[in-house]
Amino acid sequence: MRPDSSHLGLMLLWLLCARSQAELPICKESDYHFEYTECDILGARWRVAVPNKLDTCTRLPDPVKGTQCTFSCNEGEFLDMQSQQCHKCAPGTYSLGTGVAFDEWDSLPHGFVTLHQNTEEYDDEVNCANSTWTPKGEYIASNTDECTATLSYSVNLKKPGVLTFEYLYPDNNVYFEFFVQNDQCQSTKSDGRWMKVSENDWSTHMVDLSTGNNVLYWRTTGYSLNSEIKPVLLKNIGISGVSYTSECFLCKPGTYSAKPGAARCSPCPADSFSTKGATVCHPCQNDTYTEAGSGTCKPRPACTISDYFYTHTPCDAEGKTQLMYKWIEPKICSETVLGAVQLLASGDKQTCPPCNPGFYVTNSSTCEPCQQGFYSNGTVCDKCPAGTEPLVGYEYKWWNTIPKNMKSSTFRSSFNDPEHSTAWEVAGEYIYTTPAEEDTDFLMLTLNVPGYRLPQSVSKNSQLARITFVFETRCTADCRLFFQAGYSQWNSDVVEQWKGTNNKQSYSFVIQGNKTKSFTWAFQRTREYSLTRKYSADVAKIYSIHITNVIGGVASQCRHCPLVATESSSGCVPCPPGHYMVGETGVCKSCPPNTIVRAEQAVGEAACVPCGPNTKRNTEYSACLSECHLKIQSQQGPLHYHFSALSNVTSFHNNARFTTKGLRYFQHFNLALCGTEGRVLATCVDNVTESVKKEVKGYICQSTVVPSDIRGQTVVSSQPVVVGDTLTGVTTETSLNGISSPAGLFPSTSTLPDVIFYYRSSDKTQACKQGRAATVRMRCNPTVSAKDRITTPSNCSEGTCDGCTFHFLWESQNACPLCTKNHYREIVSACVQGIQKTTFVWQQPLQCFGGEPLPEQLISACVSLDFWLKFGVSTGTVSALLLICISCYFWKRTRKLEYKYSKLMMSSGGKECELPTADSCAIMEGEDAEDDYIDLTKKSLFTKIKSFRYERTVDGFDSVPLKSSSLLQKGEDSDDD
């Protein structure tokens, strides 16, 4: 059977390969290296030969059984793959055995990855590409902005191991976390994930690693918005637990190992160098120098006036001191180079300055502290007289030596030993900064105290302690002097900073608690790095430092105890609450009504400070409070306000702002408007780091917050400050005790006045010499039901226009005066079906809330309009008829009188002033209208009407035919007949 074409192709390919292998040379040991296969389920593996290059040789060694997967060599040894035995490293090399180390950071080592990241609060257009970890030679540094930078490294361990690294974490405005993830991207426990701020220059961190794949993460995020961020530094990363080390590593330049089996290389001392893989260090030649651990020597520059400083020698046995000049150590300049300056000669001996207050001069002319219960002015110690107590603290105003509780150091990112160089030096009347090796160095002076305790004669509500110092700066560049306070040198907050030249001045800082035990002054000449020193003449000087009420401190004076009867005759007791001591007599006198005692600010009666309007003192005479209700007089009459519904702590913030990187942040405020003793104060915290959380309390406090999801927090809060911790007063006036609240900041069209709360803070800064202040305008707005509608001035979005006085407008229905009867009116309805309703409504616009409620609607019986209309018509009709009757009656009476008068006139015969003899008695008033003696001729009604019209005499009277009496008599006689 004939083979097919595919079989022929395979046979031809095999023949070609066999021929080519036959032509390749046999492999030598230099042509290949050994590796282990992956471990099987039994923990076994094989050693196989792997060619360094493909198709270069043939006949590789056959695989052989390898060591167990758990096998490893010790430190200073390596595994020889040929013999599969451990051997010591040769001189000039080192090995960690089962570990790897990273101590060179000229570039990012193989396996490390650095990434940048924008948080959710950044603008998408913000570029954080340069926000990564950067190698700096001896260490690697994190980013110095608001972006997030991550450094990661992946390692596979054959057995449990340990990770160690050194870090410098000096800035608590940075989130710094370290965590480990496994193959399933599961992170380690959160315990210990967040790094603590460094207690000293470098801190060491150690973490246990599990068998298998481990991904290491170092992540930083900056949250400082107003100050420069100090980077986190990493160095000397070591990992143990790797499978094996098949070779030793050469010592890096500047280090050496003289003996076999070295686990690490030692750095060369100063003024010596070494090359890579060195077994010894070589000294530098004349006029060259090098720092410790350097691989090359550099020529020494010519000495200048910036290379030395002046100081005063300690007092000798004769009580003399001497001005002396010293070279800056380590000395790198040369005095033999052309143009070099020589060190100045020492000055003449002078009498030593006195010791600082609270100290005395010993027989050896040194200064020692006085014993407890004694005081001094710097010469000898005297016992406090009976009835007095020492006022302990520290007061430094003579600088012959640096006090024992103070330390001078230099901080530089690449400087491993901060105490190696001189930073501050004494000069008799002051202590000053010496020239540094680099102008960008931070020259630090640190004062540490154990804590604070109030004197026995002072009320427990008095100020705990205060530090005051006098300083000045002289600069030609952009120098800065920082004053920091915290519980350690490396874990403190910047309280204040001064830039450029500052004349001699005093600064005071109130200490709120015993957590503040460390104070640091840091001076930096410039932020611009230069290879040469340009600003060595720029200097900072501190003339005096005074800190009060220090535990274990010394006393410069004694204070009289109040003359108060106590059960115990030992020790002082304070004056009763509300009393002050009269001079130095020890006599306690009561303060005027409604005043508080400020003994730390004044003495005598001046210590009694009156409370502001609409406030009253507390029971301890330490603060003025508002009970959240007040009564004021206005054009509308007395107004009663109750702000109790607004007394709880309220939080609010201004509009969002953005940093240069696009990070969104807010100025957050907490406000506790009013309240009596035991009220809850507003609290602001700094939660950037877990190790230290700064907390401030008061009526109003402010902090900078950044929305974040780090560490499970919704926001990151930093830089908390107290805006107002004392209530000055409550009034409708626009100014009070130097605090102004211009009406133009919050225009209003209402006729109702705003009630203004005035606050002040005791914290004083360089910009706010009198401390911060705040005003809260309470404006009536019945339409606002939410209690937290608080706004800032439109032209000052951060709440302050000058950085010192903050202004807020609080609109609420609870800010309205209580309602009274004057705020509503009544409306009476028409009478409908015998029912009438009276309704009460509020006066508009409504300017009250709460108080007297609106009365219920009133319903009353009434008579309708139809009834009154009918009644009026009937009454009118009856009245008209009655009027007609009365008119007729009087008309008839008038006619009768006319008739009688006519009769009289006719009887008189027309003679004037003569009346006829009366034939009968006259008709008296009220007689019957009918006259029996008148014989009227009966006529019809028509005839009578005609007679009324025509029968009138010429004198205007009607002609009425009458019968005379004679005729009547004749008539009677005829009748008789």
C-alpha cells in the first residue's frame, strides 16, 4: 500500500529535525539553567533544564526529582540547582533565603505597578495621570495632590511569609492604607488596614502573608485643600516565604558585605564609597566627600559664611559663657580651596544670663528646677509663703542651652536621620535657625510636656492652659514658619503659619485638653529646590516661650489663696462661684448680678464680665446662656419669641467648591443656637486618619468635608475650627460688643425686626487678632416648615467676607414671634335663617407662629332682614297714620281757637282794647270740643267745603253765622210759651 502524502510530509519533517539536531553541539552548563516544575498535589516537583536560547544546543540533562516544595535556604544562602544544596553567598553579595527585598528605588522595580485614579467626586475632565508613586532613589514617594495613587506588587508564596516595610507618614491630611488581596480579590481584614501617622521619623509595619498568590496594595488620597500635602514615603520592602532563591544579589553601590553568608549589605560610612558588589568601602580622596551610603565622592565646595553658625557655650564653673562659631555638621566644605572663608575666632567670655524663671543656679553654674512648692526668678528658690500656692508652668526667655524637654531636628524627605544635623541653636536672648544643608529643609524645634492641671485656687471651668511665644522672621525668599500642636511631633496639626518677613510679635494659643502635649515650630526657607544654598541668611528667631499650668512644671511666682473656710487646712480652694479675689488680699468679693467670672483674663473686679442682652449667667458663673425665649419691644408692641424648636444641633453647608484638580468639597457648619446648662454642643471632627481624630466643640463650628466612599464613610471631614464658643448676646441691634451684622447682607422687606444671636471664639489667629465671631439672624418666615433653611450672604458664599466674622440667615416659622390677639381679626357673616357666624382670620401678611391659637368660629341666633323690613314698614305705616291723626287733631284745635277769637272780636264791636261781657264762662283748656251754645246750621259736606273757600271776611277770617245771646234767649222764651 502506498503511503499518502500526509505521512510522507511528517516523515520528511522528522528527518529534517533529526538532521538539524545532529548538527547542533552538545549543550554546556552555560547554555541552560535549571528550574523547578509546578508542585503536584503531593508537594513534589522535578528539576528540569531550560535552554537559555532555543535551538542553540542539544542533549539537555534529563529531569531529576527535585526538593520538596517546602524546602528553603536560610538568610545569606542560596540554592545551588546543580547539587540542589544550600550554599553561603560570597562576599559582596547577599541573600534573604526565602525572601526578596527592594531597597533601591532609582526606578520602579520589576513587578511593581503604580496607578492613578479619580474618585467619584472629581470632574471627568480632571487629569490625574501624574498622580502616581515616584521612585526617589532611597525611597518611593506618593502623590502630593487630591488624586488617588496606588502602588501594587504581586507575589506567590510557597509557604506562609511575612511582609515588612518602612514608611514615613507625616501628614494627617492624607488617607494612607495598606491591604492584601488573594486570588479571589478578597481583601484582608480591615483591622490595621489604615496606617497610623508616624510617631517618629520612620515607622516599621509588618503583615503576615498566606500561602499562594498575594497582591499588595499601598494607596494614598490627599484631602488637604488649603495647605501643601506632604507625601508618604516607602523604603526597605522585604517579603519572606517565596519558594527559593537560586542566586545571591550583588550589593548596591554605597554598600558592602565583607563576609560570606550576608543577609544584607551594610552602608558605607561618610567620606567613603563603594561600587556594586563591593566587599570593602574606599575612602574619598582629599577635597572630596560623600554622605553615608554613597557610591561616588563629590568635590568639596569652598567654605562660605553659610557653612558655620554661632552659639553660646554652656556656663562654666565661673559662671561665664563665650560666643563661639561652629561648622555645620557634617562639614562638607573645604577651607583650603581658593576663595574659602575661615572660621571666625571665639568671642570674649561674658557673664552667663540668669536661669529661666522657676530655675536656680547651682554651684557648677548650671540651671536646675526648683522643688515643688518653691518659686524663683532665675537665681535662687524661695518657698511660697503660707496662704499661697505656686503657679507652675514653663517660661523660657534665656537661651544658654536648649531645655531638656525641647528637641531640635531637621526634616528632609531623603534624610534618614533627622537628629544628625543642627536646626535651632541658642544665642543667649533668643534661639534661632541655623543654615541647613538644603534650603528646602524643615528646621524643627519641638517642645513636649506631660499634661496640664488647673491650680487649686482656680475654678474648674477656667481656661486649662495657654502657650505664648514671641518670635520674628527675616527672609529674602518665600520662607514659612509653622506652629503645630498635637500629641506628638509627627502627629500634630498646623495651628498657624507666617510667610515672609515678620516683625517681632507675640502669639498665644489656648490649650483645650490634655491630648495636646507637643508643640513644634518648623521653619522652611523656600519650597524651590536648588543644588546650592541661596537663602542661608534667612532666619527665624524665638525670644520667649511661656506655657501655663503644666504638670511637673516650675513656678516663677506664688498666688494668694482665697480666704475661704474649709474643712482641710492644707491647700488652696477657689473663691465661691461668682466671686473674685480683691487684689492680693485673699478676700473674695461677690460679682454684680448677671455677671460671669473671667479670672484668667483680668484680676479684681475686672474679672466680672456682664452678660449680654437677653442672656443670663449659668450656675457656675462661667458662661452666659440663652433660654431660647425673649421679649423685645417693637413698633407693633411687645413681641415674644420662643426658639426652643431650633435649639438642637443643626448641620448645613454652603455651595460646592472645587480644587485645582477638580475635587468637590463643601464648607460644613454645625450650629447649636441656644440652650440652658447641659445642652448638646455643636461638634466638628477631623476623621482623615483613624489614629487621631481631632474634635472641637462650641455653639458654631466649621469643617471642610469631601464626599467619599473610603473606609465606609460618606464624607471626609478635615480642618475643624470653632467659629463661636461663647454667646455674647441676643438683640435686634445690628452691632454688639464689636461684632457687626450689616442689614445689607440679608435684605428684607418685612417690617418685623430680625433677632440676632452674637457669638465669639477665643481662638485667635494671625488673620483674626481678636478671634473669630459669628452672627445668626433669625428671620420670621411662616411659609418655611423645615427648621434648617440657613443661608450665607450672596456675596460671601463661604459665610464670611473677611475670614473672621461669619454671617448666617436662618429663616423659619419658629423664628416668628408668638401669636397674640393683635395678630387676628373677626369677620361677621350675614344673618341667614336666624343664624349668624363670626369667623376669626389672621392679619396678612402673617408675622407670627404658635402662641395664642386662632379662636374657633362663633355661631349666634339673630333676626333676619325680612323681619326687620316688615317690622320697619309696619312701624312706618303706623307712625304715618299717627302723624296724620295728630295733624288733624291739632288742625281741629286750631280751628276752634280761630273761632273763639273771631267770636271775641265780633263781640267787641270792632273796638280795640275792649272786650264784650262774657255771656258764659270761657272755654278752658282741655274742655270738650263741642259747644252747646253754638247753633251751627247743618250743611252738607260739599256746602261746608264751599264755605271754607268763599266765606271769609276782609280781615282774613271765615264768616260764620252765629246767634246772639239775646236771640238765644228769645228762642228759649218762645219755647216756654
